[in-house]
Amino acid sequence: MHTAAADLRVISLVALAHGLSHFFQIATAVLFPLIKDDLGVSYVALGGTVALYYVVSGICQTLAGFVVDRFGARRVLFGGLALATTGALLASLAQSYSMLVVAAVVGGLGNSVFHPCDFSILNARVAKERLGHAFSGHGIAGYLGYAAAPVYAIAVAGAAGWRGALLGAALIGAVVIVVLALQRDAIRVEPADHRRDAEHGGLAADLRILLSAPVLMCFGYFILVSVQFIAMQNFGIASSMALYGVSATLASAALTSYLLGGATGILAGGFIAVRTSRHDLVAVGGMAVNAGFMFVIAAAWIAPALLPVLCAAAGFATGVTGPSRDLIVRATTPPGATGKVYGFVYSGLDVGSMVTPVYFGWLLDGGRPSVVFYTVVVTAVLTIATVLNLPGSRQAARLSA
């Protein structure tokens, strides 16, 4: 029975796991200055471990979706949590660069399971009328995980060194595993493959689903979204300083405003998603507003002091689209293929994270910081095109109605 209390319990547990996955994604990277000096490796080599992490995660995320549908989301989620936690533990014990590489592979493998597991559980265990709030809570937890990682890592490393910080991160992962294990009945989901008849099963049928135009559009959408996020999170500070000549403090404030605006937008987007049947218009409108604000920033039409304000507005507009976007993906997903489809389309985030950092670094090295922001504008416009061409956007409206 889908009571509000039961749904809140499921959403909280899934959000906790998702927040931990984002926490692990950058907890090690924050400590690179300390690791570099201690192990005597270059930033290029350390950056290579980040790239490897996302390559492994991106490749395995689709495969994880198949495993989720075959064996059940709960079982796979616990496996991913164990691997992600082990990755942090291995990094804390690293005495050489090769050990960091192993830790990145193990951590990336663990990271690959979260999206197909999370969305399989939420779609199966939460009432349809509360799915907008569920997706909102899921997204906010990811933002909070990102925000908590640098605060935690820097604070603990100052007292216990980088090894102590990563060991503590592994202990946090272990605690989360225990919490979810104690509440495991709340996140139990019957394997999707058990609900499919033989006629609609099999590898060939699954591949036809993943290679269908709507699913490929969703995959492309997530690639474009990841390009925007990499531009702002990894290169937003440097680009703002170069384009506007502002201090690192103001540029950092602008990035913080963008992230906080995004989290607030996701919260608002959850309420909007449960009150509208036109999720396509929400996604299109949010991205259009985001593109407009980013164009103004790229053109340097504002006073530098207004950067945090416009970044917050752009982040909010992007965040609002999140819950509606996930509902559109849900409407695009055939019955019995939730893990596969979510695993595949969300691997687009990893694909974008693999290929774009070099491009943005090249732009900054060439003295073209405005093009970093103009790239965000272009990708935002392209996301609009993908949404408008998604049959799932119209199906989502009918399902909500």
C-alpha cells in the first residue's frame, strides 16, 4: 500500500544512497593536492584516475541496468554500495599510483549501479502522484553529496591527513550500508525480467529498446546536460575570472550560487511536476530560461557583482527541469525495462564527463573563456530539441492526466 509515510521512507533511503554516490565521486579529487605531494605523482596522472573512474562507470552503467532487471535492484544496490565503499578504502591505503588506479576502477564499477537501481526502486515503490517529489528528493541528495564532500574531506584531512579522510569516507559508506540493510524490506523490488512475457523478452528485444529513437534522444539529452554541468562545476570559476577579471572569491561565490540555485530548483521542480501534466513544457521552459541567462553571462553584458545572481537564476532554471525530465524518461520506458533504460540514458552523464574537460581546458588555454559559457547556451538549446522530439514527453502528459 502506497501511504505517504511508506513512500517517504523509500525516497529517504534511495536519496541517502544517491547522495553517498555523489560524495564518493569527488571526495578523492578534493584531496589531490595532498596526494600529489605524498605519492609524488602529477596532476595529469591524478586526472587520469578521474577519467578512468567515469569510463568504467559509463561503460558499466548500461550493463548494471541489465543486471538490475535480471536480479533485482536491491541486491545490485548493495553490491554497488560495497564496491564504492571499497574504492574509498583502497584509495586510503594507496602507497603507489597503481593502487589509486585500482581504487578508481573499483569505485567506478560501484558508481555505475546507482541510477538504474534508484529509479527502479522509486518507480516500483512510490505512488505515481508522488513520483515528482521522489525524483526531486533524489536529485537534491546528489547535490548535497557534492556539497558535503569538499567540506568533509578538507576538514578531516587537516586533522588526520588525506588517508584518514578517505578511511573516514569508507566508514561513512559502511554506516549507510548498515542503515539500508536494516530497512531492506522498504527497497525490495521484484526483478523486472520476471514481469515480462517471453515474447517481449530476450537480448534482441532489449537492444531494440535501447536503440530506439526515444531512448537515444534521452541518452543524448543527458550527454548535453553533463556538458553544461562540467563547464560550470569544473571550469566556471576559471572562466569567470578570465572573462570578467574578478577575484577567485567572487568567482567561487558565483559557482556556489549556481549549485544552490540548482538544488532549490530541483525542490521546486518536484512540486511543479506533481501538479502538471505537461512535463515537456517544464523541461523546455527551464532550459530556455537557463540558455537566456547564460547568454547574458557569456556576452559579458552585466556588472561582475551580478554574476552570483545570474548564476543562481540559471542554476534554478536548470534544476526545475530535473523531476519533469525524469518523468519523461519514465514515460519513454517500456514495462519491464526500467533498469536497462535508466542505466543506459544516465550513462550519458558519464560520457559527457569523459569527453568535455579537455575541450574546456583547450578553450581556456586559448584565451576563450566566453566560449565556455556560449557552449552551455548551445547545449541548453539542443536539450530543448531533444525534449520536443521525445514521444515520452507526450506520453508523460497522458500518464499524469
